[in-house]
Amino acid sequence: QVQFVESGGGLVQPGGSLRLSCTASGFTFSVYAMGWYRQGPGKVRGLVAHIPGGGGTIYADSVKGRFTISRDNAKNTVYLQMNSLNPDDTAVYYCMAESPTTYRTYWGQGTQVTVSS
């Protein structure tokens, strides 16, 4: 049974930083691609950052240079370091895992990030 524990969301002022964590279980974490997606108010869910099991990263243009995705396979955890946050980053952030063979995706429950003064 695939499970995720997401943490690190909250309220932060513009220009601030947060680090999201997603600890997964129920599958072979090291070979799965992991990603962070977000859904803002009135918007569709979209990619924030992606890291395959073999390394390499992909970022949405809107977060390049500000956000960093990383993974610790020993801890079955993927992170999203978010710096220079602005109100447009306000969204529910979701952790995603993708099978390297079936491409089936699994989703976390989401964690709220609110950027406001």
C-alpha cells in the first residue's frame, strides 16, 4: 500500500522560505520518479519540480532559480526547498510518485503553502 507523509507547509511572508518533505512507503522509492505539483486557487494542478530515480531535475519556469528538489533514497524522502516565495506561489502542494515501468502515478494528500504579508 502506497502511503505518503507530507510536511513543511504553512504561512510565510513574501521573500521567505519553506522546505517541504514527503516521506513515502509501499514501493521501491529509489527507482521511482518523484515530483512536486501544486494547485492554486482557481487553477489546475501543475508541475513544480520533478526528479527521476536516476537523477536529473526538471522545473517549471516560474520556480527556476528559486526552488530546489532533492531526494534521499535512504530515507525514502523527497524535498522541495522553496526560496524567495511570492504570493503567486500560494497553493496546495502535492507529492507525486511515478512507476518507471507502468508510469502509474500515486499522490500525497497535499500540504497548504500560503505566501502573504
